Amino acid sequence: MALRTVLVSDVPCLPDSVYGLAEGLDLSKPKSFRMPGFSVIGHRGNGMNVLQSSDRRTRGFKENSILSFNSAAKFPIDFIEFDVQVTKDEIPIIFHDDFIYCEENGSVSESRVTDLSLSEFLLYGPQREAEKTGKTLMRKSKEGKVLKWEVDLDDSLCTLQEAFERVEQSLGFNIELKFDDHTVYERESLVHVLRTVLQVVFDYGKDRPVIFSSFQPDAAQLIRELQSIYPVFFLTDAGNHIYNDERRNSLEEAINVCLEGKLQGIVSEVRGVFKNPSAISKIKESNLSLLTYGKLNNVGEAVYMQYVMGIEGVIVDFVEEIVESVNLMMIRPSSPPSLSPLPSSPSKDDGAITRPEFSQKEIDFLLKLLSQLIQH
């Protein structure tokens, strides 16, 4: 079996009915639910941008843009994932990085995204009015180089409200709540930001499927505490990078965060799952869902292995290729995306996927093959 990259991520107070700290809301236990079959989720829409990559697919559409979201919606996927922060004038906007860069008069300037007002934020990059010219948008690479943010099909920056209003209604949203890894947040500050985001979701979400997720464990638990309508997942690097906050450093700690905060699931870096496959059964025994993200999710065989192992969905960059791979290798349900309660005794006619049965020896063999990819 060859391993290859497949070619075939002060507003008004919320009403008591949705404000989880209000009396009368039962948070005694998390509500179980299942993903709509094996879910393919578009990372930042139709894929994240990697400016220094030789693979043109990483620069096809501006990530985290309406154009990228609707491009991903053309494929039979269930959700898109994107990053939400809040501006200093309390508007939830969609942008991944903590800092934004631009070039003016030959010099590069840097601003923290959350220190900008909405009007200042929208001045970066392409402008909605054809006669206007925005600031030249730059981006810092992991190596520290500041590069011009060039893509084949560009688009203006956008707000969370615009995403709800302008993106194909049937497409679910996986809203990652972004916070700076190097900042210590007080509870009051987190609650204020989360209320601001929730207000937009409740005002404009309608019947769209929505999942919240965050690497910030306190934020993940608080968004669950503040509402009980939408599922909340805890994001973890699963030990691939070590943080000062121990809760972020393993799948075991992620399970504890979820159980303590009554969250509904985990989104793990995929290598963490392949290195620790026994955690999958622990996660399922804890009545939690499991999704993954990471570069290996752009490899069809790695995605198929997760399908076999019982993982419920993958966040991917190469949406078209992985969707094609999924359709070739797996049986997908015909029902539209929904987040429905998990039945106590699933029916054979409920549209669920029937996974192939592998012996433990066969699974161990496949995991050894995948370990070759993990080394790179």
C-alpha cells in the first residue's frame, strides 16, 4: 500500500434562555451527539494559505474569506472551520493570526488584531469598493520572514456576521475561538469576548449547524457554561508542542478538560492520535466525539485510517482531493448535515456509515505504515 498525498485549520446581555449562567439551565451533563457520518471539514474554508509552499493549492483562495468559504461549499462537505477574534470595538471578525502586517512606504508595520477597530481591520488587503486601495497585506512565516500575502483568488477581510449572511446556508460552521497562546486571560475578559461572539451567533445563526472549539481551555469551558445549544470541542496539539498550561499537552489532559467542563468533544492534531491510538477508546468511553486536524489529513490513506479507527471527522486543506478520496473509499450518508442527539440504540436505517471490520493485527500494521509519514 503506497503512502502518498492524494491528488484525486459592552454588548447587550444575552437572554436568559441562552445565557448559561442564568438560572434554570441544566448543565448537569453534556448532551451527546454524533457528526453527520464521517465529516470532511474545510480548514479556514477551502484550505489554509502557505505562502512559501511550492504547492499552488495552498495559495488558491484567500483563507478565512467569504470567497474561500463558498468555494469549499461547492463540494459535499459538512462544515468549514475558521478563526474568530474580537476587535477593540467589539465586532467578531474572521482572522487566524494574532498580529497583522502591512507594508507602507517601504517599511513593514505590525499590529495586534484585537487592538484594531473594525474599520482599521478592514483597511488591510483588497477593498470592497473597487475604487479604493487597501493596505498591502503581509504575513509572517513560521521562520520569521514577513512576506506579501499573495494568492490566486483574493478577497477582502470579513466579519462573523457576514459569514452567516453570505455563506451557503447548508454549510455548518466550526468556529474556533482564537486567543493568544502567550497571553494570560482573566475570566471576566474571556466572558466578555465570548458573549460578544455568542450574540452574533444567536442573532444570525438561524438553523445552521455550529460547533465551537478553542485551544484555550478556560475559553472552551466558559463557552459551554454560557450556552447549551451548540456543541463545544477542546482543541489540542496532543503533545506535539509543549505549552506551559499542562492541560494542552496530551490527549489524556484533553479528556479531563472536556469532562470537567462538560464539553462534547476533542479536536486533536492527527499525529497525536496515531502515536496514541489507545486514547480513541478512552475518548469514546468518556462519551466524547473526536475530530482531527493537521497536514496528514491531506493524505488520503491517513484519512481512511482514521475512518477505520472510528474518528468522526477530519479538518483538511485540500478539500476537493480529500472529498474525492473519501467518496472513493467510504460510504457517506445521504442525509444533510445535522447535529442530532446520539440514540441509545442506533438503528441500521439511520443513515450511519458501516465501517469495514479490521483485526487488531491489521490495524497495527496500518499504523506502522502511517508512522513513516509521522517521522516527516
